[in-house]
Amino acid sequence: MTNKPRIEISPLAIAMVVILSLSACGGGGGGGFAGSPASVLPPSASAVVIASETASETASASASPNANATTAAPQSPTTPATTSPPLSWRGVSLAGAEFGESKLPGSYGADYIYPANESVGYYKAKGMNLVRVPFRWERLQPQLNQDFDAAELARLRSLVDAAAAQGVDVLLDPHNYARYRGEIVGSAAVPHTAFADFWRRLALQFKDNPHILFGLMNEPHSMATETWVAAANAGIAAIRGTGASNVITVPGNGWTGAHSWSQNFYGTPNAQAMLNVTDSGNKLLFEVHQYLDGDSSGQSATCVSPTIGVERLRDFTGWLKANGKRGLLGEFAGGDNDTCRQAVSATLQYMKDNGDQWAGWVWWAGGPWWPADYIYDIEPKAGSDRPQMQWLAPYLN
């Protein structure tokens, strides 16, 4: 997730225990998109018609009293309808491979997992066509500028291949907050060249698979926005240098919150700095995250109001429109209550109504290792759908 503390689950003797809190909310994107919306789609999605986590986030909310302020929006929310076509991507984050953050590399099957292929099948049957796969950079590449761990790469590839075989796209998500073993990307310990090396190697592994989207990073934060922009450009250039034409999603700084895209509590606003992100392939999406609780951290099952999602997306949507960009809501969710149901529905309808700006959305989260009481979990339990899955159904086809 974005903007909130991330939950780290470590199943001791099969018991799932929440060790960390989940990081929620974020924002991503890619600069330099030009042309028709369809030009940002991979071959697997080109047939789709497009109309027209942390205490730090809490700190950001207090540091920025206008966190919920909005600007004029392209359109207002409407009651759920099917007048506009579905967005190109509708999906879920399949959590598990990013768990065990305090144990690196950790023990596979005890500290972290990759969700089983059957999970992909469940979401595919529901109408989802994208799974976001969070994983840890340090596990895939134990040493900077060195080869990937063969066993970890095989685990990632197994899930990717299973999804692609079912016609489901995969958003690869190094869930590292622009850090490697705690050191910021762009620092002396983790220079931009190391980040570029990682993405060059990963792109070489998956560039020939049209079902793959490359998500540069989960929720950069607590760094200079310019430092992150330089890192993003290095990663994008490395990907394109392999000949890869896959879609790339790029988050902003400050946990990439949609609501804070134009704010400056984290430094230069994303709305200004992210215009300097460039892509020679012109297939970038700006990825933002947005939760609906009081501080946008994704820590509460309570949503502020039925319209809070729309209010928090308006400024970013306006920025996309003004600059000819497109966005992906890479994380969002709401607790199981009527206010959140209305807020989620209004948010999804708003994005449909503004399909020229929005390419899709990804719910946080699915995956089999969540505790039974995790507030945003949509993994089925005992063969039954979770309540929130029913909210999403009208927007899946």
C-alpha cells in the first residue's frame, strides 16, 4: 500500500501475525505521455476502448492542513452507471512477496510467499485483468549491480507466467519506498546507476511479455523530489535501453498521494517536479495511491464521507488533464461499512467518467496471508466473496 505503515505478516507455524502496519496511498505516474490514450496500452490491452502506508503519511496530513483541499474537477461523481466503458485495467495487489520486511532475505514460506496461481484465477473470474505483484528488491537482487537470485526470480516468473497464461496483465512492483536495505536511491550507497542496473536486468527478463507493466517503485518518501525524479529517469532510460516497449508506471514523492500531488510538505510538489520525468517510448502512467480515511494513511476502516475519494482525486485528475498525462490509481481501499461502500463506488464512477485521464485502478489488497480481520482484504474466505468485492463488481466489465 501507500502512505501508511505496511503490515508485515510472518506466519509462525502457519499462524499469520501482523508485524508491521501496511503502508498505504501513493501516487505514481510517468511523464512524457503524448498522443491518444490507447498509445499507452500494451498489446494485451490495446483492444480495450477508452472513454474520451505510514506514520509518515499521518505526519504529512498534520504538516499539510489542506490535505483534503480540492480543485475544480473535470466531472462530478454520479450514481453507478454503465454509460461509459470500463477502464483499461481493473485489478488487485496480490500481497505476500513483500512481507517480512525486517527479515532480509528471510525464509520463503515462513517470512514471505508468492500467492498461488489459483489466486489469479479467482480475480480473473471476477472480471479483473490486472494483478500488481509487490516484492522486495533485496530478495531478487541480494547485491547491487549483481545477478538476480535464481530461486527468487523463478518464483516471480512462475506467478507472472500463470497470470499471462490466463490473459491477466501483471504490474511488477518493487515494494521498497525508493530504498535498498534502508538506503535512499540516489544516495552514495545506492546511486542512480544501481537503480538503473536493477531495472535493466528486470526488463531483460520480461520485456518480451506484452502482459507485463513495469512499476518503477512503491511510494518514494522522505527524500528530495528532484532526487526521485533523477532516479525515475535513470530507471526508465535503462528499461528503454533494453528495447522494452512495456508500459511503465511512475510514482511521485511523498508516498505518491493523489490528494497531496500539488502540496509541498515533502519538498518540491510532484505537480511541478514530475513534469521533468521523460520516456522515449511515450508509454508512461503516473501512479498515485489514495485511501479514504481521515489522514489518507489507509490505517482505518472509517471513510471520511461518501464523496471523499472524488474530492481527493480531483486535483490530480485536473493535473493529468492540463498536462496531457494519464494516471493509474495503484492503491486504494475502504473498510466494510456503508460510508466506504458509497465512497468506493463514487471514486470508481468518477474515474470511469474521466477515462481520458484514468487508465485504471488496483485495489489494496488480496493474497492468502492476511489475517482474517484485515480491514481491506478481498481474498475470498471459506469460499465466499468478501463484501468489498461486491462493491467492485459493477466496474469490472
